[in-house]
Amino acid sequence: MQRIFGVLILGLPLSGVAQKNVTENLIQYAHPIVGTQKMGHTFPGATIPFGAVQLSPDTDTLSYEQDGKYNPDVYTYCAGYQYKDKTIVGFSHTHFSGTGHSDLGDFLIMPTTGPLQLNPGTADKPQSGYRSVFSHKSEVAEPAYYKVKLEDHDILAELTATNRVGFHQYTFPKSDQAHIILDLMAGIYNYPDKNVWTFVRVENDSLVTGYRQTNGWARTRTVYFALQFSKPFRHYGSRKYDKKQAYRGFWGRFDQTKNFPDLAGEQLRMYFDFNTTEGEKIKLKFALSPVSTDGALQNLRTEAPGWNFDQIKQQGQQQWQQELSRVVIQAPKREDKENFYTALYHAFLSPTTYMDVDGQYRGLDQNTHKTEGFTNYTTFSLWDTYRALHPLFNIVQPKRNADMAQSMLAHFQQSAEHMLPVWSHYANENWCMIGYHSVPVIADAIVKGNAPFDANKALDACVTTARQQWYDGIGLYTKLGYVPEDKSGSSVSKTLEYAYDDWCIAQAAQKLGRQDVYQEFSKRAGNWQNVYDASIGFMRPRLSDGSFRKEFDVLSTNNQGFIEGNAWNYSLYVPQDPAKLIQLMGGNKKFVPHLDSLFTMHLPDKFFAETEDITRDGIIGNYVHGNEPAHHAAYLYNWTDQPWKTQERVRMILKRMYHPTPDGLGGNDDCGQMSAWYIFSALGFYPVAPGSEEYAIGSPTVQSATLRLENGKTFTIQTKNQSDKNVYVKQMMLNGKPLTRPFLKHSDITQGGELVFTMSSRPVMSK
Amino acid sequence: MQRIFGVLILGLPLSGVAQKNVTENLIQYAHPIVGTQKMGHTFPGATIPFGAVQLSPDTDTLSYEQDGKYNPDVYTYCAGYQYKDKTIVGFSHTHFSGTGHSDLGDFLIMPTTGPLQLNPGTADKPQSGYRSVFSHKSEVAEPAYYKVKLEDHDILAELTATNRVGFHQYTFPKSDQAHIILDLMAGIYNYPDKNVWTFVRVENDSLVTGYRQTNGWARTRTVYFALQFSKPFRHYGSRKYDKKQAYRGFWGRFDQTKNFPDLAGEQLRMYFDFNTTEGEKIKLKFALSPVSTDGALQNLRTEAPGWNFDQIKQQGQQQWQQELSRVVIQAPKREDKENFYTALYHAFLSPTTYMDVDGQYRGLDQNTHKTEGFTNYTTFSLWDTYRALHPLFNIVQPKRNADMAQSMLAHFQQSAEHMLPVWSHYANENWCMIGYHSVPVIADAIVKGNAPFDANKALDACVTTARQQWYDGIGLYTKLGYVPEDKSGSSVSKTLEYAYDDWCIAQAAQKLGRQDVYQEFSKRAGNWQNVYDASIGFMRPRLSDGSFRKEFDVLSTNNQGFIEGNAWNYSLYVPQDPAKLIQLMGGNKKFVPHLDSLFTMHLPDKFFAETEDITRDGIIGNYVHGNEPAHHAAYLYNWTDQPWKTQERVRMILKRMYHPTPDGLGGNDDCGQMSAWYIFSALGFYPVAPGSEEYAIGSPTVQSATLRLENGKTFTIQTKNQSDKNVYVKQMMLNGKPLTRPFLKHSDITQGGELVFTMSSRPVMSK
């Protein structure tokens, strides 16, 4: 590729970034296809950074149920696309990136030629429906651009997007049977009755509006659209696949299946017919809105007034270049750059924009709200992303991160339960996973001075959330100091995470001078000790009578008091106080070999089957990188006398868990958390405890990295003697002065400066 | 009753009405209970004039289907209440008045005592559920007030309402098991799956918000609510009766059935628990909105900020007094006044207000719109109401009628089909019945000078509507000059009504100087002649080959080319040109006896069974007053040499078809059309052809009537020698000058003045 990118692009929130042009094309290194094979659950399609639209091919639309039973294969289609597949069903407009559960897949578009087929057909018999065979040879997946040949229809499909508009360009053969299908039944993680309602209006010969309302992972979710065609359709029609229409009555006089502009029902598919000449391009602009079809139209007209596909694509790629150039690295190999910028690409997909161009969005109360001074975001996979993604944003996306915190606070204001988000998307709380991990995101922003909002009010929201007695064992947790397993499952995980979240509240309270809150939550922050069984050296489920549960398997993840982790991994989860943990676990002498074992032990086969969300690729020994609870574990050596082991382990994990290939991710990317781990670790440090200002030093893989901060400053990382073998840190110089402890402060970064690592092939044995 | 009513009430649109106090309590004569027995389909509950809330008892909630088949009994429950019933299920907030099809019945509230029962139970075993036995002895139904004793629960229920807020007052016995049920599954004309979605939030210990979305007669309909209790509930809970909740997932951790504030699903019932002391009153304010729960809350706080039930009731009754006093009559008997003011009451129920206090409403496109300078109305039963109800409004409610026309024009603007409303309610077109009878309403307003909006744009909307080739035979109608029965059923009715509607367009065009439109539609207005079969003297279905259909039964209403009428009734339907019709039918000599026969012939039993929507009570001879097509028929004698027969017939119909008793209506009140017929006829004139300025004179039943017009003028009708026997008009003096033709002009009324009838027991035989 021979593109030159400038820095100044209209409307980007980059005004504070150092205005030095980055002339290297960085998007060449970012590969949306990474993670689409096996369990990465990423999508290869077109989207802009944090965009509301993710326009991407779906290779299957499995139903959640098959013959009345859960269909386990559906899990592999969280992002709608599996690299192994041979057919594409169509292109839908909303996708999660890397989640372990799913929803979305709204408004599937498929261009076809030949006799009209309104059913998708099956993968083994693609000609039985509108889907098409495709080949990876014809496939191009770049940031903000996707291209593929739909072989069955001889159509070249190209996709790009603005924030709220999916832009399709289909190059047709000569045909008097050219069709565009709009499948309003298709969706990801589709239940037979996931569609609650569908409403469509054909406004004129090239404009269609409507909405789709679903009951999926989001219980009450409506997405509005406006679809503009570049060419008037000759005919259009629809088929209804449900019996709903309680009173057919006088509607019965009209043939609603053909050229009837006013449709509604539970299950609908539509088609639009064209004649095409050889090589004729039909373009579609598909705008979304959380609020209304009026909003979608406004988004369409504002963001994509014209029909120049290449221009939209170029704008999208310029936005990516802008965002990726917030961190400019040099690395030994092209593959390192590919891993890095692919990770940065994935880290910049979610949370997603959730408001119209005029600031209107749907609130948790299903009312229309309007933001004041911030961009509203959704898709908060907080149990994952509080760990490294939001801390990464506090460095390289502080404005967006503060807006995300404000979005969470708006959620709190609108919550009937008076809770900050747990796992929230599209004006819904889905309660996925445990803890109240909005708290570390908000506390981290406050502690790091990135809270341009009413921080005391934000702290109040954290406190109110943490005091909700009805929520998932908190009542007993506050009474007993731990969640008893006989009353509330996954009790150890909950206790550990509540304790950490509580520590975050205390840190924010201290920063804000709120002593009473600091006292209350500092005390709660120590609750992790209540589930530590010194007799076996593991965290262990405790019962409401105070005793530890007798039946206990430290390797199993199955009903042992943990979630997405076993006792080995989770027992290390005291990010707020590793020193104390190490002390309780017997000090360096006992702890270091224990931690070593995590990475080196042989996990019996039977435990793989029960480890959720990841393949065997995501596990090293008994260390599960494919899930999050032990993401900080490799950095814990920094609190022992052997920090060099952190350097070693981190380099090993970086090497084994990340590849710039479709199967390059060892587990779900989890809305960017896995990628954020990569970015931090590749840069040489990691936020073990968000809510503190400290980063633990690891071992950078880059040759150099420049963080181009929004405050106009830059922080540069240089490595000397960098190589694949030289994984050990011999010396660190911060702005010319030696850094003697393996820790870096947030303000060291934001003040700008330079950190120089001197690498070595041999560990530096002293702390 | 001893109430004194003043005229000036804040916020009423009566500023133009002559400011002379009417001290007689008129609401004493208006009986909401009239029409609740048999097929009147009225409701007895509390509402204000044209109010958005109709808070009324439902005596049964039959399902549209029973054992998979249509349940014919459901038809009798269009308004939710049947006088014969012994039990009340609860009080719901929305009701049509007098329709022949139905919907609504939203948000059923029932107060109970004793063990909680969440199912309604059955009429034969009321104790099997929350419903209660009641007696008409304890029942009071007044405008804006309803009271009844719920015997099973020992609770006195009282209801009143503002425009958008239903106000409940329940007087409880001492109980520690007092409940308020909120049944979100209940509804009128309920299908098993009419509920599409339900969403509820318990905002705090006394405020609940949410919405109900249905797929009923309105295909896509959502009503939002805010429910405020006067006393905090002790507990609350819910039960879900559907399996929807695709991803239970982490929701499963919470017991959503008890004190959980965040509910959604297809089928839900809720309860709220209280302890009560003897005689304790628990009050509820239940606000509706077409837009959002925010809108409902705003409506609640604006219209009913306090808790004084009596004050709200008094306000509501004052509004009724205000509206009823637009026509002040004196009549020979109390029963006449009761008939008159009950009719005026029923005429002032629909169309209903459809916007929030801030002017926001849901449009046909499901977007939120805001009115500019008018009140938005819904519930347009136009096939019925264009005949007499809207013409009545042009005299006594011109401001509202102009607003209704503007509401129709807004509908047109939002219509995907580019059509004015046919039968429209709650941001939906249900297409019920035939024709395009927004046209006569709009044309009548234009011709009568009551069009304070862009009349040319309104005419354009009429023209666009009338030219929709796809709509219900219009294509062939414009091509052939009639709708052919072999292509489109009810073809004669359609042809006749299109021709009349077209004439209306021509009249409006003439008024606006639009010659081209006038020419085009004047021509179309003559199309009725194309379905007149001179060989038999009846309108008759014609086929697309030009021939009249051979099989034909002039008495049957079943598949004879007509709808809600037979050839006898419908062949008289040329309101725009009775003179020509009479001429074609053979002139006075043939026509008069023919018309006589209509009223006097014996209709064989078998035809009763197939006559829709009415009981035998609604038929006189073969004249069907219970349906609308022949409502003008009795007035046609005015175009013959025997207008005295109009006088005679009208008085007969008035006497036989209207009684101030529960069974006092001979058919569905049809959103006020039947009542408007009464009011006009009782005053002595009738708008045979809305769209013209002329009224046909009949025979007044009043002694006197003063029309207190919004322009500040009054028009007074006096009768001399009035009695039950003196039904003939001997002389008419308009402002002291004799009126020689049996016709009155609209401007005669609006200019103010006096019309004096001298009545006689003997007909005046000359024209």
C-alpha cells in the first residue's frame, strides 16, 4: 500500500495529541482477521474506532437452540464469523469484539443474483439459499474496509463505515435478476423468538427505515435504521415468517408481500430488485440509531451525505491511522508490529458509541436522553476490561475514558437498581459475571487525575453500588466479611473481587479527602483474607457457619467457589496487596516456587474440558491467559525477590499467546482486554492494580515506542540490546535517572519523558 | 345533586364561548351507563371530554380465541363492560366508546384484600381470582366519576380522571393483606399473544413506570405509564406468564418475583402489598403517555400534582359542564334532556387526546413528533364519524375539529402510504371499513370556513389520497368509473362512497379556486351512476366486463357488493345529489313509496342474523339505524314533495332508538356518530352531505336550544306548540323571516340568530 496519512482530520478528538505527523502507514499492521479462527471471537468487518456500526460478514447464523436444546456450536459464532467456514450468509451491522456471550448481528444485508431466494440456505448446500461460497483468497480485511467475492452470485462485496453508518458497495454482473436481501430475522445468538418486533417503512424508491426489537442478552433492545440505496429499486417485497398480526382485518385487502411500504411483525425478510449492467456498482448506506428512525436518518445525512465509497473508506482508515498513531513503535520484526497494532486495533473497538450525532441516546430506563458534554458509550464488558483496557485508555485515550466513566454514571442515574454497570450494552444491564467493576474504572480515573466530571458524585455512585445488600451476596459479604458459598455461588471469586473493588473506592476516597468512605472501604478491602485457608495455602470457599468447605479441588473450575478460574489462578487475585498475599503464603521462599508451578505444572486433561471460554491454546501449564483472573499473575514476581521471572514469563506469554494470524488469539479477546494486556506488556509495564498510580515493570518487546499523549506531551520507551533472547531487564533509566524498583508511576508517563531499558540475555538476580 | 358550576375553568379551550354562566347542572342528565347493555359498546367509567384516559371497569377480559377458534362473545366486550355481568375484573385505563371492533384495555388495576390472587378468576367463580362481585345498586356512573363497591374485597372503588391521568381512590377495610394488582396481561380483545412486550421499573416505594406494547387492532402500539401511589407499598412482586427471556444468564441470580425493581417480558402481572386501617383510602394516579415514561411522569406532575380526589373529580365534572353547556336545551321531559346530554357526552368522548402536556406525540412512523399550535388527536372512526359527528364539531367544537383535521394531516405527512387516515388509533392505521373519509371531514371544514391551517395543502392531501391507485379498487375505479365486484369486494359501497368523497374534494377545490381539481373530482363525483341498475331500481354490483352481476339479493348484506348494509339501504347513498338520485329512481312518485317501504317493510328473520354490529333493536322495517349507511335516509324526503315524511320518520327514529337506559342504544355508538345523529335530529336539522353548507330540516324534539358558539355568538332554536304528537313543522322563521325551503345554511348558524319552529300534529303537505 502506498498511502500517505496526515494527522489533521475533521472532527477527531485528537486536538491535544502532539501534532507531529506520523508518516508511516500503521494500519497496514492491524489485521482485523486475527482472532477470527477458534475462540478469539473477533470480527473481520469494517468499523471505525469505537464506532457504533460494525459492518461485518456473518458466516453462519446458528440458532441458540437446536431441536429444543442448547446448541453448543453457537458459542463459536459470538462474532458471527468463523475463519474455517466456506460460505458467507450476509453482512450485518452490529458485532461484539471478543465476547464470550453474544447478541447483535442486526440487519443482515446480502446481494444476490438469479432467482430470488429468501432463506439463507445451509453451509453444506449454499445454493439452497441466498448465502454464497467465498474464498479467503479474494478476501481483504483492513481497518475500516472489508472486501470479498461472493462466488455464487458473481458479486464483489466491499464494506466500509462511518461511526453510525455502514457503507456497502456491491459490484454486480449484468443481470435482470439482481437483488438485495434485508434479513430482519437474522441475528447472532438467535433464539427462535429472540425477535420481539420488527417495523419497516419503505419511504420512497430508495429509502427504507425501521427498527428491530430483540429479547436477547440485552433483554429489551431496539435498534433503529435508515437504509438508503444509490439506485432506485424496481420492485420490492417481503415475506413474513410468524403468525403475529392479531387483527388481520382490513389489512387483508392489501398484498403486503409486494411493493407495500408499511410492514411490521416478529419475523420478516425483505428483498429489493434491480436490473444491473456488467460491473455496475450498487451502494447502500445503512445508518443506525439507538433512538429513532429520525435519528438514523439524521446520522445518515450528517455522516455520509455523498456516495463516494472510496472517500468514506479513506476517512475511516485515516481515523484508524490517527488512533493507532497514538503509540508509534519500532520493533525487531514486522510480526511484532502486526501483533502490536492488531492489539491496538482490537483495543480501540469497544466500548462503542451509543448516541446519535445530536447527542441523543436511549437510557437504561428506555427514555431518550441527551448527553451534555460527553460522548455516550455502551458495550461495557467490565469484568474483563477494568484490568488493562481502561487503564490503557487512561494513558492513550483519556478523553474517551472519562466519557466512558460519564456513560457509566449516566447508567447509574437511570438504573432502577441504583447500580453502576456490571456488563452493559444497548441500554441494558445483562449482569454478566461478578463484582462491581465500574468501580475500578472510575476510581482509576479519579486517582490518575482523569476525572473531568463531578468526582464526588462519581464516588457516591461507587459507594451506593457497593452497598447494595440485595446484590449477589453483598449483604452477607458486608456482614460476615466474605460471601458464604452455601448462600451464593462463586463465593471466593466474589469475595476477592469485592475486596479489590472496595480498595479502589478507598483509594478514590483518599484522593478526594473523603475519610469516612476511605475508612469503611479500606476495611472491606482486607476481606480477601477471610477466604484464605492458610492450612492449604489457597483461597477456599467458606460457609456461612465460618468453616471452609470440605470438598475442594484446587484444579477444578467447576463449582469450587470460583468463576472462569480455579483456586490456583484465583488465589493470586489480591492485586491491591500482593505483598501481604505473599507474606500470608509463606514469603518469597514459598511463594516464588508456588507461582513458578502455575506456569510449569501439568494440568490433567480432564480440566481442559471444563475451562470456559478458551481453547487449550490459552493455557500455559495451569496459567490461564485465555481468561482474565490471572492476567496480573506473571507480574507478581515483582513483589518477590525475583522480578526477573516476571520478565521471563511475560515474554513467554507474549510469544505464545499472540500471533498475527486468524488463529492468533488464545482466547476471547474480551472487548479488548486480551489486546490491552499485550500492549502494556509489549511496552514493558502493566497495571496490576488499577486504582493505584503504579505500573509493574515487565519486559518490553518493542525497540522503541512513543506514546503521543492528548496533553501534547510524549513519553518514549527505548530499549537497548533488544532481542528475542534478551528478555531480561538489566537497567532502566527514567529521564536519565536510574529506576531502581520495577515500578513506574502514571505521572511519570503523563509528564512526558523517556524510559530506557537495557536488555540482557541473563536475569538480574537482585531485586 | 346540588352543584353549582361556573364557566371559567383554567386551561379550557372555551375562551370564545359566550361567557354567560349556565347555572343548571347539565351533567346530571348525562349518563355514561347508557349503551353498556347489549351492543352500544360504551363504557361507564371516568373520563374528561376527549380525554386520553378512559378509566373504566372491565367486567370481563375474554380472549379473542378460545380453543384455537374465534370467540364470538368477545365482540360484546369491545368496551370491556357488559351491564348484565355480575363481576368486575378491574379498572383499566383505555377504552373505545361504541366501536364495533376493539383494542386497548391497558393497565388493569384491581384492589383486593385477603390472600394474594394474581389470576383474574372466572365470572362463574369470582372467588377463584382477584375479580369481585358487584351490584348496580352500589354503582354510580357520572361524567368523570365512577363508584362501585367491590363486594368480595369490601373495598369501595372510586375513579376520576384528568386528560392524561386516571385517578383511583380505594377505601379499604382494616387488613394486613391489602393488595393492589397491576395486571399487564389484561386487555380488551386480547389475543393469547397480543402483548408484544412489557417493561416495568419500580422507581421507588411508591412510583412505578413502564410500558405495554401490543399487536392488536393497532399493529404496533406502545402505551407508556407512570403510576404513583399515595402510600408506600410494603412489598411488591410479580409473576411472569411467558417463557421469554432468551438469555436468563446472570439474571438467574436474582429473585425477580419479589421486590425486584426491573422487570420485562411478554406477560406480566404485578402486586403491591399494604396494611390498611378501617376506612383507609389508598389513592393511585396512573398517567399515560404515547411517547415515554418521562412523558407520563411529566403528565402526572402537571395535571395531577396533589392527592385531592374530590378536587380532581370536581375539575373533571366542571370540564364536562363546560362542554355540555355549549348546547343548552329545554325539553318537554327529563328523559329528553337525558337523551340529549348523554348523546352530547358520548359525542364528546372521541377522538381522544394523543399527546403529552408538552405537545409530544408518537407519529405513524413511530417517531416522536411535537405539535405546533394544535392538539393532536387519535381514534378516528371516520367511516362513521364523517357523517354527523365532525359536522357537529364544526358547529359546537370548531377549534377541536380544526385540530382533528390537523391531526389527520400530520398522519398524512407521516404515512408511508401517503394516505389520510381511514381508521386510525394510537399511531396506527388499521384500515377499517372503506372509502377515504378524512376527505369529507377536511372538505367540510374548508367549505364551512373552519380551516385555520394551510387549506391548499390539506386539499393536496385529499387529492393524493384519492388518487392512490393501489388502494382498495381505486385504480379500477378511476379507470372504469366504478369498482368492479369481481376485482374488489363491497364494490358498490366503495363506488358510492368514493363518489361522495370525490364530490367533497370538488367542493373544497371550488372554495379554494382550484378549478383543475374541481373539474377532475366533480366528474368522479358522478360515478355513483355507474352502479345504478335502472332495470331494477337499485345500486348493484358491476363486473369488470361492464355487466351487472346476475346473482343479486337486494335484502341480503352478505356478499352483495355492500358492507354493513344491503342494497335497500345503500342504494340511497348519494348524499351529494339526492335530486338526481330521485330523478333516476323515477321521480317523486316512485321514490317516495320506495323510501316509505324502507321503513315499513317486513324484513325476513334470516336477514337479521347477518346484519353486522347491531341487534334487532337497531332496525326499523328494513331501515338500519344501528349501522351508518342510511343515517341520512330519513332526511331524503326533503328532496321530494313530501318533506313532512322526514319529520315523521326522524321523530320515530329518535323515539325508538334512544333511551336513557343501559340498553338505550340500538347499535354501537361508533365513537359518537349515533349520538351526533341524535343531537342534530333533536335540534331539528341534519348534515346530509358534509362538504356542503346545507343542513336538511327535520323535526326538533327540544323546546328550545341555545348553541353557544366559540365565536361568541349564539344560535337559538325555539319551538312553538312542541309536543310528542306535534312532530310536523308548520312554519320556520329564521331571524324573523320565513324559511321556505326545508334547509338551513351553516352560516345561518355561525352568524348567530334564532330559528323558530312552529309545530303541528298534522303534516304540511306542500313542499
